Amino acid sequence: MSLNIFVAGHNGMVGSAIIRQLEKDKSNRIITAERRDLDLTNQQAVNHFFQSNQIDQVYLAAAKVGGIHANNEYPAEFIYQNLMIEANIIHAAYQNDIQKLLFLGSSCIYPKNAEQPMKEDALLTGILESTNEPYAIAKIAGIKLCESYNRQYGRDYRSVMPTNLYGENDNFHPENSHVIPALIRRFHEAKTNGDKQVIAWGSGKPMREFLHVDDMAEASVFVMNLGINEYKKQTQPMLSHINVGTGVDCTIRELVETIAEVIGYQGEIVFDTSKPDGTPRKLMDVSKLEMMGWRYQTSLKVGLKKTYDWYISGHLHLRQ
């Protein structure tokens, strides 16, 4: 069956990966809008866009994202823009009688000291990590928007909470990027410049889980198209959120050393313990998604190599 599918945030790392996944089915008609043509924080513009297009499904991958530094420096932008984007799109989907929507959240919705691995029912049971609290609150609001429209209007709006993502089309900005692209850029430049030392933030002790973006895209399409009974079975009492990850983590030190190995950097690695570590551990419980029938495919080392190959193959000038 041919579907008209709107991917919000199609130029981002996750949105572009979702499009690559959707394009495998040639019957899909994918709808996108450039930022210059559609301001997703503008309710009137979003409403007009939805009224002007026949849409069957929505993937809400648009968001303002960044690492610890960006979250600390621009908290107002992170909470305002994310709240406006998700509220406008979800409400417009409801008003235009769209039954199917997938909201992409983040593992930072869970409390800083949540029991590990983090289960879906840990939501709203404790204090959030302070460095990204505004962003996390916006993402929690997105989950509750979907839940509320399901409850009041009988919609089928689903939410997936990915672990830390990385991959092709990531943001490699030296200050506003997440840990993997920041390290890839830093080690690449150190290797190119012949630097004898690379400094990594923090102690290297925190544990983190990482998922390649192509796996995330595959999981997103899987969850979107899962039968309602199979989905409800794992998300009672109402259509709530599902964790997406690998269920496997590593220390930041192990991550740093693996990236150095993939890039071929042989200098010294120094950990700057004056920089913040963030949450001690973030590991997702992905048992619900596995029971639904999906499991990740890309190992961390393979995914890092794919990402680095993409970065050095004509993309060094992009998103920096």
C-alpha cells in the first residue's frame, strides 16, 4: 500500500537515516520541508503545511540537539524550540486526522540516578541530570503529548526513546557536538596535524551505550508499522514509549581508545578530570523492543568505522 510519509527533521542525522530506510519501499511517497520553507516553531506555518499535504504517517525527528556544552550554554533555546516543534506537529497531525505518528525522544528523559539498565517505567521517578534538564523536560512533554492525544482522541501516536546515537550526517562541530563526532574530529585532526597528545573530557569512567543511526532508523520504521495489538502488549496501560538501544555499554575510556584505534591515532590520550562527566551510567533496558521482535545489528567498532569513513569521504566541510 502506498503511504504519504512526512519526515520532520529530514536533514538531521536521524531524519536522513529514516528516509534511507523508508526509501527501501519504493511505494512510499516521502514528504519533507526545508527549514527555510517551513519554521516548525511557527504554529500557523505548521498548520498550513499539514492542510496542504495529504499525510498518512509522521516521523517527528526534528529537534534542537547538542552535547553537554551546548545544553549548558543554551538551555532556553533547547526547551523552547523542542517544545514548540513537538506541540505544533502533534497537534497539527491530530487536527488533520492523521492516525499514525512516531515521536523520537531521548534516553535523557530518565532520572540521573535511575536503576540500571533503565526501564520505561523509570520515567518521572527522580531528579534529572542538571546539564540537560531543559532538553529532557521537552522530550518528556513530547511523550505526554502523544499519550494524551491517544487517550483523549483515540490516536495511535507512539514514542521511541533512543540511547546515544551516532553515524553518518552527525554534527561534528567542535563545541556543540555529542561525544562520538567530537572525538572523531579531534582524533582525525590530531592525526593529520601530527599532535602528540589528545585531551578527552572527564575521567573516562562513566558508562555509555551507543547505537548506530541506521539501526535507529530501522527500529523506528519497525515500531511505526508494528500491529496495534503487538504494540499495546508492551506499552500498557496506554500507548507510551519504547526504549531503543543495544543493551550493551562501555566506559568513555574504552570508547575513546576504540575511536583512536579506528582512526589510527597513536599519540598519548589524556583525560581532563576538571571537565564534567555527566551521568555515571546510562544503559537502556531494551527487553520490550526485543520481545516485539527487533534487535540491533551494528557493533560499536563497525559503526565507528562506517562513521569515520563517511566523515573523511568528502564530508569534512559539512556540519562543522
